[in-house]
Amino acid sequence: MGLLSEGHPLAWNEIKAALEQLRTYGVDQLLRVYSKCKDRQRDSFTWGDELEYTLVKFDHENKKVQLLLKAHKLLPILHELNKKIDDGECCIAWHPEACDFVVEGVPFQPYGFLPSHLNTVEANMRLRREQVQKFLSEQSDNEFILNIAAFPRYGQGEYTFPPVECSPAHSTEKSLCFPDSLISPIHPRTKSLSENTNERRGAKASINVPIYKDTCTPIPFRDELFKDDPNIIDDHIHLDSTTAGWGCCCLQVTFQAESCEESLELYDQLLPLCPILLCLSAACPIWRGYLSDIDCRWNIISEAADDRTAEERKQKNLFSRYCSTPCYLTDKNKHLNDIKIPVCETVVTKLIEEGMPETLANHFGHIFIRDPLVIMDRFLHPTDETNSYHFENLNSLVWNTLRLKPPPLDDDKMGWRVEFRPMDIQMTDFGNAALTVFLALMTRVIITYGLNLTIPISQVNENMNRAHHRDSARQEKFYFQSTTGVTEMCMNEIINGTNDFRGLVPLVRQYISEREDIDADTRYTIEQYLLLVSKRAAGTLLTNASWIRQFVLSHPSYKQDSIVSEEIQYDLLKKIEQISNGREDCPQIKHPKMETHTELHAH
Ligand code: ADP
Ligand code: MG
Ligand code: MG
Ligand code: MG
Ligand code: MG
Ligand code: MG
């Protein structure tokens, strides 16, 4: 959960005055971590997912649904509950998130290499929702926990319960529609992050999302609420707050490697998969009550979290600190880092002097060009050499599609980990489990078969842009490595294979067929997940985003004007609630009758 640390956050002025000192602390700690842990070997393959859940309240009489600001009340209850459950049964850990309508749930213990663990992922995800739903239902019939990547009318009208006032006077950032009261009061970190992002940037966030131009959408489309704002662009939906980004919900998966070397290799191979999985997971086509022309959240948080000054934004290749992974980590892939990113030269020199390979040193040298946007006062000056607060704090304040997590100095059990971060959360537990298990198995395929998926960073960046496009899973081509070199392939070819590339799902199936320790039940579960990935790539099943878009476009009260009304949102979220709780089938996103075990064997 990043760092849940006690104490008070420093003001931006105080951090600014200490920046040089903070960088020295951070680099020293990184060097201590590296010299202590660079030769760690034989850590086990452990892994776990993180899901961010949204709390909502339905008003059936008025056909409305609102974000429920209740995480601060729920989290202490959930914490107590999971403390009481016997150790053996304790299977969920809850974390606060940036916004008070979101809670983050992770498995209490990371999963292991045992194939049977793959069979518990979905059940654990379901149990998390059940645990929360039980408390919500005790208090009201209308409160629900949902998996939604972005609340459709977030920032539009009266969108919270209890209602909060929306005006610049209620927002430290001076946002017109995202007041401070959305921010989780549990930990002062988030408020400090948004304040300091704005102060460092010297202006409030400015996010422009292309509008979906339907037959009755006014052209040019101008966002009424922001008509006097110089930051708006014609034909774009506007969002004016960091909180607009931090309210989005994702699915992340972290994998522990057996050594530093293996973690770097895994990182490099997962890098080109980030846009591919972003595309397949796309789940948010609606922003502030308007249908947009994009399908996923990544670029929106990228703009929301952007702390660059106006000057810095003019600098070549100095991207937002929330961006696609900017470089490979191993020396052998150095030539693929074809976009030269700015680094802190003194840091790079020092790391290389201490024995770190050049390409890895450059990665950290790039992280150290960023300022630590949040510092808790009691950690300002390290009192001993057994913690790595300043390094980990900075590392967790740079948000790329991948994060290399070196072992912390104060926990000998934790090894080198790679976190996979691009995916939108899926509406159903099945969908989240499918992507999670597919990815976990992909890491085994990568390590076992020594797969090489790497392509130049510039092409990965281009793939990230394409992944955002409307219905990209069916409409776009992506740069991908094949036996004939890098070519442009559609999602079906990447996932299901062509003459020149085996296909990711067939590779996973091969891996599964070669492992003799997997029981029939687990094989069946895995195959259902692979079918989802395979059919979504083939276009026979829809991404969540495409399904949501179709739901809006075919809603009887939709007026072809890109507006997602209270009523449409109400019907949409009611439908999602019913589908995710198994009360309704949705054959466009999941085949109602999955193939049986014997049918599968006949394939
Ligand atoms: P953050 O928010 O910084 O990513 P969290 O604590 O919220 O950190 O999530 C950590 C993720 O890493 C969880 O999915 C958890 O299951 C997983 N995890 C924890 N310990 C290990 C480990 N030793 N190896 C692999 N994964 C781990
Ligand atoms: Mg977390
Ligand atoms: Mg986090
Ligand atoms: Mg989170
Ligand atoms: Mg989040
Ligand atoms: Mg995480």
C-alpha cells in the first residue's frame, strides 16, 4: 500500500529545502540494499494481486447511484474482523486508498508456486467483496461494493453520498468538481501528495479526454462547467484535479523472483506485455458523465499525477512521473532503450562505481530526477541503517507500468519483486482472476522457455497509445516480436498465434500440459481463464469497456449526444452489480456455458 507511516507530512516548502539531503539519504539506502541483496539466490516464486474496490449507494426511487464515502468507517471494522479470524483462516488484508469511496484488498499471504493456489485466487477475490458487502448490507439495502475502474459520473452533478460541496473553495487544488472531502481521511499521505503535486507543478491538474463524437454531440464540444478555463480543448472532456486520477481503480499483480538477475529479466520481458494487457483489460469509456473516445484509465492518471513545471513540460523526453515504463533494466537490452531519458548523472556515476550494471544504474538515475512528493516528518532523518524509507518512498512515488521492488532492508524474508501495474480492474471476480492467473502463468512461461518478447521502448510507447483507443482489442494492431522480427499484429494474433508467432495462450497451454503436478480441477479452472483471454483477443467476447459503451449506446434514454445521464448510469451500475454477484449472465463478456473438461480434452 505504498508506505503506511505514522506522523505528519512535511509541507512542500520543507521538502524543497531538504531535497539534496533527501536524495543523498535515498541513494545511500539504495546502495545498502543493493550491496546486501544483489547476490540473494533461490527466493521462492511468491506472488499476489491487489484490487481496488468502489463503494456505491443506490437510490432506487430516483434512479440514481452515488459514490459512498465510507471507507474510513469500514476499514477499522474490516481490520478488527480479520484480526479475530484464526491465523490459518486469515486470508485478506485491507488497505486504505487515496479516495474515501475506495478500499484496497489483497490476499493476506502471498500465493506460492503450488498450482492449487491458482484455484483459490477467484475465491479470495469473491470473499473480499463478501466481507465488505456483509457490513454494508447490515446497515442498508442500497449500499454495494463494486469492481469499477472509473465511476461513470465521477465529478458530475451530485455524485457522492453523503453529498459534499463542490467548488474551488472546497478544494485545496481549486478544483471545480473534485473537493477535498473525497480524499481518504485515514492517512494524511494522499492530501499531502495532491497539495505538493500542485505546488510543485505551479498549477492545478489539467486533464483532457477526447469526447466520443456521436450524431447529436455538439461540435465543437465544449465542457460547460469549464467554459472560462484556459486549459480546456475543444472536443474534450475536462478534469481539473489529481483526485480525478487517484479515484480510478486498478488490478495489480506482484511477482517475487528467485534472484535479482531473474527479477531484471522478468521485468524486461513483462515490459512489452504492459500495453497488451492494458488493451485486454480496458474498462472505462465514460468520464465525468460523457462517453469518451478512449477505453482505459492509464493516460488520465498520468496527467492527473503530473508534477512537472511548465518549463519541465517543454523538455524533451521528461515525461510525467506516472507513465509507461521508460527503460529496460538489463545491459543486454540496452540497445532497445531508444528514447534517451534524463537521469541524475551524479547518482548514475556513484551507482556504477559501487558495482551496479550501467543499465540498471540508469533506471535508478532516472528515478532520482524526481522529487519525493511526500515525506512523513518522523522519517525525515534516518536514525539507523536498517531501514530504506527514503529509497522506497521515492520508488513508490514514481508510477510506471512496472515497478522493480528491491528487498526492503528491514524484512529479510522479502526478495526482489516486479509489480505489473497497467490493468484496469474488471467488473467480475472471474475477469480479475482470469487476467491475474494468465499473467502469473506468463511469468512461468517467460522463465521456463526463456521467451524473448522485447521490442524498442518507442514501440512500446506507441502500443500504449493504441491500447487506449476505442475497442482497441478488435480494431488496433500492436508492435510485437515474432520469428521474423518486430511486426504489427492484431490482438488475436498476439494472444492466439500466427504462422510467425506461437501465441501467448498456446504457450501457456503448453506449459500447463508439461506440468504433471496440476490436478484436473485446477486445469479446468485455468482453461476457463485462458478461454476468456483467448476469446476477448479474438473479438468473440467484448472488453468491459466495449460492453459498457454498447450498454450506453443502446440505452432507450440515450440521446446520441455522448451524455451518460443519472438514469443510464443507474441502470448500468445496477446491471454490473447483478452480473458481478452472479444474479445475471452476460454472454458478451463471459460465455454463459463454459466448455466442459472433456470437451476441452477433445480440443
Ligand atoms: P503496494 O501498494 O506498494 O504495491 P501492497 O502491500 O498493497 O503494496 O501490495 C503488495 C502486493 O505484493 C500484494 O499483492 C501482495 O500479495 C504481494 N506480496 C506481498 N509479499 C510478497 C512476496 N514476498 N512475494 C510476492 N508478492 C508479495
Ligand atoms: Mg497496494
Ligand atoms: Mg500503492
Ligand atoms: Mg492501490
Ligand atoms: Mg489507485
Ligand atoms: Mg501495488
